[in-house]
Amino acid sequence: MKNDVHDLGVLLDAQARLIVIESWEEQRVLETVGMLAVRRNLTWYTWNLIDGMSRLGFGNDPEPANPSECAAEQALAQLRRDALPGLYVFCDLHPFLDSPRVVRLLKMLAMDEAERAPTLILLSHEFKLPAELSRLAARLTLNMPSTEQLRNIVREEAARWSARNNGLKVRTDNRTLEQVVQNLRGLSHAEARRLARNLIVNDGAITQDDLPQLNKARFELLGMQGALSFEQDTARFADVGGLQQFKRWLGERQQAFLDDGLRDAPRGVLLAGVQGSGKSLAARAVAGLWGLPLLRLDFATLYNKYIGETEKNLRQALELADAMQPCVLWIDEIEKGLAEDGSDTGVSRRLLGTLLTWMAERKSRVFLVATANEVQQLPPELIRKGRLDEMFFVDLPDIGVREEILRIHLRQRELDPSQFDLAGLAQACHGFAGAEIEQAVVSAIYSASARQQAVSDAHLQEAISSTSPLSVVMAERLQALRDWAAGRAVMAD
């Protein structure tokens, strides 16, 4: 609050006569104005359409005539006639900005250069000023709560819950508490307090299971929609077979990314490789491992037939990702959105330029995970070092990883892996991608169910033998992809 009071005071010292504050926290803004009015012994008033003009401040100046007048135009006209010094906070005046008379009155008040002229503060959740007012108005943005303030908000809500429940302590651990604090970043004080209260009130605990719901609620509060979607189901790395090099690389950089004060935070990776090899699952797992929200950018929803709108949609999506920091931004099959096909009239090049500018200039902690099947189609300026930290190639799993993948998918379907010949099955599915192994398990379960039998090695062997993997169907393309990756990418496994 102290910083907000200081910033507002600076605008008053600069004799700004028209100040615009966009905020959902009306009460907090009024408290800020009140604190400044007390410090400077100023008279201050508020106006809204229901109550009209009300005096809430201090000082000995007379009240304006007709203080109960509710109409916006008449309130402004009265203020101009009386020209009394003080602060005048107009709440939710934005619907009246289509009136030429209201706009003219605001302009005349804003141009008043008298030393004791009134100061207008326009307060609403959103303001689109007419062009004739835009250069006359100063804008004030409320300070977002700091990490320490967010931590205190969570502790205050925990203490409040404890006081209402006979002194019981809220159950949590330091790691989860810090993740909650990080995931409240970008929200206002009131929003952060409401979400923290919701986390605690149900069971008196803050656990890892609460994080997905917290991130979803935060996503909805920030008004994210369209091309950017919130992915609630973030896989843990226990559900990803292999990728040991990639896992180790991420583990070394986790703390560096989560450290708010580090200058050279990790920026992102590109996962290239065979279809079905687990790239998308790995992208989800990054968010699960780091305890961060996962946002997915779908290039297909960006496109608009009007010139410039497609790039605007991308800019808005990236701005929303910045607002959601710290987070993981996943762009699946990125080559489909950026590779030129000769018929897009330059849209893909403009999209690429927008994305490259954001990647180079962003200061937010957004970790980009891009996946690509046809990596040869990607423009070289996208994959150079500096824009992305590393490029990993995800190849077909070897026999050890295939055995691990079989174990994971059997366990997920409540089948005991120890009852199967995993070594023999892993040998049988040579050349299979992870997704193909999973589908073989699913097919075996269907087959056994249709025969009213328990799933056995025979069912799995049958499903495996009836599958033609992509490594056979598209052997030439797979080899070309491996040749391209040799010397260019780091092996993920």
C-alpha cells in the first residue's frame, strides 16, 4: 500500500488533473486515496451512479452543491462550476465515455492549470479513453503483491482458519507453501487472499494435490481463453519412460528457473523426434516436475482471415502467458504453425517474427517447451542457441526403456507387472514408439475382455505382432530425421 500511496502522490505533485486507474480492487484504491488524503490533509470525494457524490475525506473545504446528484454529466458540470480543490474519485465512469458532453467536461477539467484545481481519478476495471483524453490523462497501475506479501497473505489465512478451528494448525510443508506463493504471482492482493482461503478452508491443509486447482482458478481469474488453454493434467516424470538425459538436464535447472532473482534463467527447449515417442508427455511432465501451471498454445486457433489479426492473437496469448508466470508454455507440433507452405501470404513469417521477438525480449519466467515431428521444416533462426537453451532428440526407446514403458502402462491399468514377461515383451516390440507400446497394452486388454480371460503374455504378444510400427511403415523418413539430428541435437536418452 505504501508504494501505491507514494506513486499517487508523485502524480499529484506533477499536477496531473486526470488520473486513470484500472483495477478490480476498488476498495483498495479507495483506501490508497484515503491514506494519501490523510497525509496531505486533502478533501476527497467519491462518485458512483447509485450514491452520487459523497464526501469521505478531511479538511475544511465546503462540500460541492447538490452532493447527492447521481448523473455523471451533472456531477462533472457541478465540479467544473465549483472548481473546489481536492480529490474526486469517479467509480465506473467508463460507460459514459461515449457521451460527447461527458468527454468535453473531462477534457476541460483535465486542462485546468489553476494551482488549486480539482484532481479527478477515474477508477474502473477497464478504461478505453477517447483519443482527445488519452494525452491528458496519467495512468496509475497498482503494485502487485511481492513474494513476501503473498507469503504473509497465505500465513494470515492459515492463522484465521486456525483461530476458527480451536487452534488446529494448517497442514503443509515448506516446498508446497513456496509453490503456492509462486503460483499466486500476478494476482491482486484480494484475489490472492481469496484463492489462499479456498485452498485451506476445505480440509485445513495445503498439499501438492491443491496446486492444479489453484492454477486453474488463477488462469480463469486472468481471463485467459482462446488460443491459450490451461492443461490441468500434468504428468509426473514417473509416468515418462526413459529420457534420462532430458530429466537430468531439467533437474539441474529447476532451482535456477524458480529463483526469482537470477538474471540468466532457463528459457526453454525443443523436443524433436519420432511421432509417439513421448515428446508431448515429456512437455506435460516438466510442469509436473517443477510444480508449475502448464499452458498450451494451439497455433490452429490463432489464424484469422483479416490481415494482422493472426499476429495480434499470438501477441495476446504470449502476454497472457507472461501474466501467468512462473509457468510452462507448451507449443505442440510447432512446425505446423511456422513452416511456410507457399499459400499463407506471409502469415507464417509474421507469426515467426512475433514469436522470435517475444523469445528474445521477454523478462518473464515462462519456460517454453516446443515439440516437433518434422524438425527439418523449422526456420533456423527459431532453434539457435539463445532463444532456446537446448534441442533434444527423442528417438525410439531401447529395450530397457521399452520394458519400463510396459511396466508403467500395465500399472496404470491396475495390472501387476511382475506377472508378465516384461523382458520378452520388450524384445518383441522392437522398433515401437512409446505410444505404440501403450496401444498394444490397450488392445491386449480389449482382446482378453472379449474372451472373458485375464490379460496374459499371450494377449500382449498377439497385440504386438499385429502392429506395424511407424519405424517400419515410415523407415526412410525416420532415418532422415535421425541423420538430421546427428550432431545438431542432444539425445534425450
